Amino acid sequence: MRFLTIMLCLFLGSVASFAQDNYDVDLIPSNLRNRANACIRNEETIVDMRSPDNVLLNVKKAITVFNQNGEDEARLVIFYDKNISIKGIKGEIYNSVGKLTRKFSQNDFSDMSAADGFSLFVDSRVKHYLPSINEYPYTLVYDYEIRSKQNLIIPEWIPKPSNDVSVEKSTYTFICKPTDEVRIKTQNYNGNPEIITDEKQKKSIWKVNNVLAVKPEPYSPARETYVTRVQIAPQTFYYYNHRGSYSNWKELGKWIYDNLLVERKTLPPSTVEMIKDLVKNEKTDKDKARKIYQYLQDKTRYISVQIGIGGLQPVAANEVDRLGYGDCKALVNYMQSLLQAVNITSYYCVVSAGSEKKSMDPGYASMAQGNHIILCMPLKGDTTWLECTSQKIPFGFLSDFTDDRLVLACTADGGKLLHTPKLTTAENQQIRKAELTLQRDGSIAGRINTVYTGSQYENQEPLIGKPIAEQHKSLKETYNIDHINFETVLFTQKKDINPELMEDITVDIRNYAPVNGNKMFLQLNAFNLKRTIPEIKNRTLPVYINRGYTDVDTIIYTLPDNVISELIVEQNKTFKSTFGEYSCKASVAGNKLTYYRKFVLNDGTFPAAQYAEFSKFINDVNAADYLKLALSLKK
């Protein structure tokens, strides 16, 4: 499921129009053009919460696109369904000197189902417009209005959508009744909003001006953690014929449990008896759960289902039992129901999934957080987590899609924030051993065995079961060496709570070590080269390493008989920093040259002032990785 992701898009719209402005590009200040592919000349967003079931969103926007790289900023996408109605859309396009060249309306938009290719039931639709223009710069001006019959999710304000966009002026106005209770969270906003109140309504207005485009900084935190942002959550809400109120995670989790989940757990009596019989010989709850999880993986498959209460409510367990498919909501609810049949407690958990770790905000509860559902079993002294949408993932392994973050567990007693297990630096391993024979002409051939664990297991696991041609294509991208040829490829795996993937390959690489006169130049590190990162002066953002890992490489080269091994100088480099450690060694014994490399990168958030130290550490690793030996050859 894409929990609420589509819902956030449903609110993009408005109908009022700007007073006629001059959109000559030369009027844009030079500092707003620097590093910008587009500039928001003016944007006015008004959210008018007239009642819980009547929320109007008006958006007026003028944006200048400087070049092809900024074209996505001119794209207009509006989702709607039976509870979201588009009241009107209109717009105009101006050339570089501010001359009107075209007008457009709702009739110029493409209109299609919001199905995403793997959704079975989708009752929402999408309107899309992108002007076909190949002369830059140009300015797009539009206004539109949308009416929504719910206020559980209020559109947030992020005035600067990306690093390469500058903002001349942007305002966000939220209107409600003076008696309405709302929680507002602002981030990186200087000052306080302008408040205008009378007996009928209360207006809160946020404004920004002259926000510059910036050059992206590598290893930065997620944008939403540092950009200017305003989020609003009404305490009392209406959502698809359901009413409720919440001011914290406990109350929100309780509402989800009582209104969206509790009546969806009934299973057919025959299925209940079958599950009891399935686990009757298992001694522990964990063993019972493992067997039921295997049953779930064998019986069901994942298909997105965006129907029901705004796409938030799972399909009933008895329907999943009958059909054999469901989305993350439905499959978690089904697994929870199967466990309940043998008296095993579990929690339905809302999570912000993705390889980049994002937690629920402990201090600000809102339905707009989260895009996926997982299951937690609070077994005695052995809490176990389950990803229910994959037919291949091992029991108890969450992967980097949902590890190490706060999630909302929805229980009969209310919501609880729980932390998922972390895939640690020590667990995220790539252990490679290679035995290679170096030929007289500089070609090499041999066998390589690599074991992947933790998040590195997850990176490689999709290759299992792929056609040989696809495996070879992926391996060529991974090893990225000229003239490499894979003669045999074999993947095996150990599927348990700490899974491993084993990659066994045989390779030959033509002309790997160039020969020039009486010298052969051998790059010792054949397969695992760390790339450099740029040096940045005046770094502003913290250094963020999302996930740590450990790589260990051992390569044993059998040297040809024309190499004078006695002249090889052994190598030994070791250095450490706050960000990790590195060591590499080269030693000779007879005609065997052994290269050993270990690289550890630590995860974490570090002050911006330490970026210079970080870039030096990574670039030192890169320099050490490219170490070459000049092997002397017999005449």
C-alpha cells in the first residue's frame, strides 16, 4: 500500500486568478537565477476548512522554467475521486519577454485511472498537464480549486520543492473557525505567522520571499527534515463517513484500530480450524508464527488495493482468505487474524517505508505520516517483526525498507510508537574471497565467492530466480571491469531471521594487468573500489550516512612464472576516523600474492563542520583502493 501518499496529492488545486503581472524573465533578480532550473515567481495556497466535511483548497502559481532540467516543475498533477471534486482549472503560458502565447483549461488535461500497474482496485483518477514547449525560458501561470469532503489530512506547505528551484514569493493561508482546535507544526520558519481573527474565522498566514536555489550537498539528511515546512492536523475530523478526534499518537492509533481494523478480522471457521491443525505440533508461539507466515507466503500475493475508506482500510480478512491477494494493509490484517486464531498477539503497524530511514514524529501525530504497513509480534523477550507483502523475504527479517525507525502500532489500548530493529554496520556485510590466476599476457581468471548479509543481502536478493541474461547484465554493472566475462554464476541463500546470500562465479578478464616492456601493472583491488566525493567549502547541512556497512575482500593471485616475486614490495595501510576505518595489505609467499582489504563505514548524523574530515577519509580510501604494483618480469 502507499499509505496516504496519493491522498496528499488529492489536494492540489484552485480557481481564482492572479491579477495581471509582468512575466518578463529579465525582471527576475539575478540571485534567483543562480543555480536555478526554475523560479517560482509567486505562489498563493489557501486552505479553507469551512467544516470537517467541506475543505476548499485554492492554489495560484506562476513559475518560470529556465531550461529542460526545470520542466518537471511545470507539471501539474491532480488526483480526485468521489470525495474529492475539482471545481475548476485554468492557466496561461508566457514567453521569455512576458508575452501571452497560450491559454489552457481543464479540457487540455489528460484524464486517466490512478492505477499504478500493480493495483487491482483503484477508485481514484488523475488529471495531468505538461505544456509541450521547446523554447526556454517560459512562464506557466495557473490557478485551480479543489473541494474535499474530509479534513483528516490537510495539505502541508513546503514552499521550495527542490534544491534547483528558487522562490520569489510564496504564501500559505489556513482558514478555520475561531473555535476549531488544530495542531500546527512549523519547521525552519523565521518568525511567527500573521494571525487575523474575527467572529467568523481565523486566518493564519505564512510567507517566504527570495529563497535561493542551492547546490546539492552529498550525504545530506532527507529534505523534509530541514526545509521550510508547515503541517496542520485538526483535532476533530471527518473522513469518509467516519468522525473522530485525536491530539496524540495514542488517540490516533485507537481510532484506526476501532474504526478501520476491528471489524475486518473475521475468518471462515474452516480456516480457523485449518490453522489450528497446521501448528498443533509446534511447541512455541514463534514456531507457530513461522509456520503460519510460510502459509501466508504460499497462499497470497501482493496487489495494491486503493478502495474502501479512502484507501486506508484493509480488505476484510475473509476476502483475502477467499481471493488469495491483497495490499500491505490487507495482508497484515490477514496475518494478524491468522495469528489471533491460535491466540498469538500482534500489532498492525504504520511505517514510513523506504531505504531512507524516516520515523514517525514523536511530538506531532498526524495521519499524513506513513506509507506502508508491517506486523509486530511482541513475543515474550523476543519481539519479532514481519513484512507481509513479500513471498520471498525470510521470517522475521524486515530489510532496509523498514528497519531502524519509529512506527505506529495500532492496538485496542491505543497507539504506541515502537522502534523497528536496526541493520547494523557489523551486520551489513559483503565478504568476498577470490582465487585468481594471473596469465603472462595480463589476463586473469578464477573463482569468486561473495557472502552478503543484512542490508547487502537485500540489495542482491532480487537476482535470485532471474534469467541468466539478467543476472549477467547486473553482475557486469556490479563488477564494472572492462572485458570481464562470467563463465558460471550460482546464487544460493540461507533464509532465516539473519539471512545470507551466497554468490559463486567464475570469471575471466582479458588484459586486466597491462604489460609494458619488462613490467606488468597489477591493480590489486579488482572488484571493490570506493568512489571519491567532492570537497565542499562552506558546508551548511549535517553529514548524514543513512546506513553503515562492512566490506572484506581477500584476493589470492597465482603469479605467472615470469614474475620476479622476490622484488614485490609488501604493502600495509591502515587508517581510522569517526566515520569508519580502512585497512589493506599485500603479501607474497612463493608464487602467491595475497591482497586483503577491509572497509567499515559508520552510519549516523555528524556536524557540517566535519564534512572536510569525511571527504578526506573517503578520498583516502579511494586513493588506497587504486594501488597498483609494477611487477618485474624476467627477461
